[in-house]
Amino acid sequence: MPKKPPTAFFYFLEDFRKEFQEQNPDIKSMRDIGKACGEKWKTMTYEEKVNYYDITTEKRTEFDTSMADYNKRKEIGKDEETEDDSEYDE
């Protein structure tokens, strides 16, 4: 089953974390990094966030396509257990 894509905030967090750690090498706590990231996200304008929303939209489209393919395979029975898989269930 395809995995849901993260939200725009998590794409921002990935970029922010790298930059923040370069500027603040003494801060190692994920709590502190996350808090700083949340504060930055809240103060950003829509124009600053739009790149992350675009990434999310693109990833969501890919997810929807993958999910549709997965559901089709499931309907025709191609995602059912193979003989090799069923050995471990006994």
C-alpha cells in the first residue's frame, strides 16, 4: 500500500533543520529545532510557503495515482498473498 506524503510543513522542516543546524551547531535537541521551525513557519507569508505547497500537491498527485493503481491490483487479486508469503502464516 502506498504511503501518504507528508504535509508542506514537513518539507519545510527538512530544509529548515539543515539550515538551522548549520547556523546553530550547539543546539542538538529536536524539541528546540522543532520549536524554532514552528515559529518560523507561523511568521512566513503565503508566498514564502507556496514552494512547499507545490511540492505537497505534486506528491499528493503521485500518491493518488499510486493508490488508484494499488486499488485496481487489489480488486483483480494481484496483491493477495503468494505461496511463499503464506508459508510464514502457518
